[in-house]
Amino acid sequence: MGLDFRNKKQSVAYALACYEEKSHIDYETRLRAVVGIVRFLMDQGLAFRGHDESSTSRNKGNFLELLEWYGARCKEVADVINENAPGNCQLTSHEIQQDISQACAEETTKIIMSELGNAGFSLLVDESRDASVKEQMVVMIRFVNKKGAVLERLLGVKHVLDTRLASLKSSLDAMFEKHNLTMSRLRGQGYDGASNMRGQLHGLKTLVLADNPHAFYVHCFAHQLQLVVVAVVKGVLAVGDFFGHLNKIVNMVSASCKKKDALLQKHHDHMVSLLENGEITTGRGQHQETSLARPGDTRWGSHHRTLVRILQMWDSVISVLDSISHDGTDAEERGLASGYMINMETFEFVIILHLMLQVLGITNDLSHALQQKDQNIVCAMNMIVSVKCLLQKMRDDGWEPVLLAATNFCRGRNIAVPNMDDNVYARGYPRSSRKMVTCLHHYKVQIFNEVLDRNIAEMNNRFGETSTRLLRCIACLDPRDSFSRFDNEKLVELVTMYSVDFSSHDCYVLSDQLNIYIDVMKRSPEFLACDTLSGLAIKLVQTGHHLTFPLVYHLITLALTLPVATTSVERVFSAMNIIKTDRRNRIGDDWLNDLMICYVEKEIFAKIHDNQIMLRFHSYKDRRGHLPQHFSLPSFNIT
């Protein structure tokens, strides 16, 4: 039977076109599968490569193993990968993996830049060493989006050759240039307080201010709070001695697996006994297995956490020390354990434990609040003022409750309680000086009052920003208590500080706009219900009042843009320790940046359509495979 040359479907050209179209569809299926695997590995922070990726390897690494797993469960994928794919278009090379990762990161950053738009922003910067002992600088931006919400987004991770000022500044300039950002849009900067960051003469802060005097600097509040804790711990003799012994006790009972297991078992038995006696109740999330941890000067909240666990596990710790004092490996260990146990079972140790638990409990709540992602400068200042008031109230009225709690604790465990009228040798003096004080003076004046006085003094010293001109003016925007702190004159003064954002005409009409604004706010129940500045900004956008009062809303966004803490940067470093590990320490700088952006900004990354990533991947260079002619971007918009 001959061919019908008038039938186009029997022509050679048609056959070639069909084959070409099928190869394009197969390529799209293969690329989509590979993109999906790359996205999964990036989202979970997992390694891509294996030590041995040969065909005979029993573990080819996460990427290749997942591809085979996918093919085994999806025939459509199995038909276009491995031996069913062209040898020169497998899409499994390391270069392909990195290019797709780059496409993912660039699409994520593109959305971040669209969120930012033309708004002003603040800078959050810190540096730390990674697993390969490279100095990595993390740069984040803080801004208010079009919905009035405060966002902190990762701009990038940059390897710096050293932490000198010139290297930091040049790396920052390069990152700004990469993302088409300018220093003129900067409205704030926040660092952790290191000299190379905030130094008055030679810090990054100074260089940024030289480029833009409106990039106001705010020292990380959470870091300052930790410095207050460290100053109290190291500045009061009795408390410093207490934490010195506490560290040794924690090391002693957790020094080996055997001792740690014994501690956990004794604590478990103790909790079971309390439950059986009805002294505590069961509940979801209660009485979980825990362990002791040493407090660290650079770990926020670690001192309070250690004290809480010591109090919870007191009987178990004493029991373990008792066991070590009798069954220790050598005489030195037995002697140390006995000494620690004697020190723990003293009234001074117990009263300092209860005192510091209350003091650090007050500041620890503030520390957790400052680490919230949506925290703003007005709320932070309000909380700091509240903490200062609570500390002063404890200084005035807190002695009796602390003494009563410590006394009851001691009597419940047969620990001797001294008579407050008895005389004891004064701390810090040799006995030959015969300097004597009463127990009441020693515990109340030399310990209780000293701890509270130093804490209050350090809070006033470290948080002097709360009285600066800028923050005094910003505080007038606070909506709490029916806008009771609103001050027209101070807000007009605030405009003069941000002169680059307001024209002379804006300054002229602002006063009238402020008067109308505050009248509307106080007449509206929905605005009177706002108790945070960030909530007020969102409500203004939802009701359209941000268009009615554009100058006031711009003042609010400037206040919200100011950074409070570098907590988000610290979270990025924690993520970096997940992605770049000792076994995965050869990740290149660019690839690390791409992985970090997608891992940290998971919420944005998850909304990106595969087609966008595939098109960007193809835009880098000509590929051996081609996407079908009908291939296009999805019709929906990502917001």
C-alpha cells in the first residue's frame, strides 16, 4: 500500500515535528521532577550530593536517591529519567542542581523586592563563622509592606574575608548594588553592639550615617538586656560566687552519659512519686523530660533557664551528688561532689537562687518579647519602662516574699535557716579584720538590695535610648490608652528629623492633618481598640485611612521601620548551622546564599510556581533540552 502524499500526517516533516514535540514534553516532565526534588531538599535544609554517586553505589545522595524513588512511584517520571533520558540531558549534574537553586533564590528575592517596593527600610547586620571557619555576614531588611504589616526579610549571606570595617562596608555596598538598593532609602540600622559594627569613630554605623544621616541607629535591645544580666551576675560578689558554683555543679552531674542518665532517672522517679501522691497533676506538655544546661554570657535567657531547671531538679541533683561523693571514680571527684552538695544545702545558695529566679524572670519575659518578629520600637520602649517599674517595686516590697520562699524551701529540705539577728563575718573582708554584720544586713543589703540596685542602674544605663529625642517623639504615636501620649508638637518635631521624607509644604499642612487624625481616631471604636502601633498601621490600611492621612501614616511606617533586635539575624545563623555542617562544609559561597534564602524565607518560597523557576533556569544559558511551545507562566499573582 503506497503513501498518500496529500495526507500531511504521513509526511516526514510532520513525523519529525511530532517527535520533537514529544521530546519537549518529556524534557518538561523531567525538569519538573528535578525542580520538585531541588525544592524539597532546599525547603528541608538537606544535603544534595552523596559521597559516591556512581551507578553501583548503595547511597548516591539525597538528590539521586529521591529521583529514583520518584521514578519508582510515578511511571510518567520513570519514562523520562535515567536510562530513558538522553545521555547529554539527564539534568542530574551538580551544575544543574546549583542553577536550579539559584533560580529558586532569585525568584524568592524577586518577591521580597516587590514587597518592599519603593518604601524605606532598615538594615539588620551581623557576622559569624560557619562550619568551614569562614566569616559570613548576614544582611536583613525591615520594612512595612503595602498592607501595613512589619516584615523582616533576608537579603543575603555574604562571605567577608575579614571583619574589618572596610570589608564589611564593601560587602554591604555590593549587596545593595546587586538588588538595586540605595543608601538613600535607608531609615534605620541595627547591630548587636560589636565595636566593628557600632563604633562611634570606626564602626559600620558611622560609615552608613556618613552616606545617609537619616539611617538612625538602634542598639539591639535583646543584646543589651543580656548585657544587663551578665553585669549583675559578674558585678555582685555573692551572685558571681553562686553562678561559679552552679556551673561546676552542672558540669559535675552532666559530665558523662552515666551521670546524666542517673540524673534523668532520679528526676523521673521523683516526678512519678509526686504524681502518685497527688502533689502534681498530669497534663499535655507538662513535666517533660529535661536536663541541666550551663548558662552562657552570649546565650539569651540561658541564666534563667538554668535556674528554673536547678529548682525543678533540686532533689535529683542532690541525690546524684550524694552518689558521686560515695561512688566517684577517685578521691578528688568524691571530694568535689561532697563540697558542691554542702554548698547547695546552704541558706545563702537557696536565697540567691530564689532571688535571681524572680529578677531574671522579669527580664526574661522582656527578652522573649523583644525576640518576636513583629516587635516594634514603641512596644519595646513600653515594655522596658514596665520592667524598670517592676524591678523598682521588687526593690521596695520584694524582700519579705523572697525571704519567706527561701525559708520555706529550706525547712522542707532540712537546710539550716539562720537567725537574721545573728552576727556573721562581712563578705569580702578577712576574718582578722573582725568586721561583722547581722545576717539581715548580709542577705538584705549586701545581696538583695545590691542585686536590685545594680539591675536597675544597668537597665537605666543600657536603655538610655528610651529618653532620646527621636524615641520620645516616636512614643507619641502609641495608640494605647486611647492615644493618651499623642503630642502634636513632638510629632511635628519628628518630621524635622526625617526632613528628607517630607517637603516644606508637608511640614506646613502636617499640624492640621494631625489634629483631624487624632479626632477621628478617638471617635472610632475600632481604632481605640488598637493597643500596638503595628496593629494600628494594619487597621489604617484596611479602612483606607492611610490614604486620608498620608503624612501621619508615613510617620507611623518610619517608626515601625526602626529595628528593635537582631533576633531575626540570629535565627539565620541557626539556620546556617543546619545547612552548612561539618560534613557539608564545602558548600560554595553563592550556593550557600541561595540555599539560605529559600530555607529562611520558606513562606515565600512555597508560593512560587515551578514554571517561574523553570523559565528563570532556562534564561541563564541555552540548554540542550527545550520546553514545549505552550509552556507559560501561571495566570495567578503571588502576594
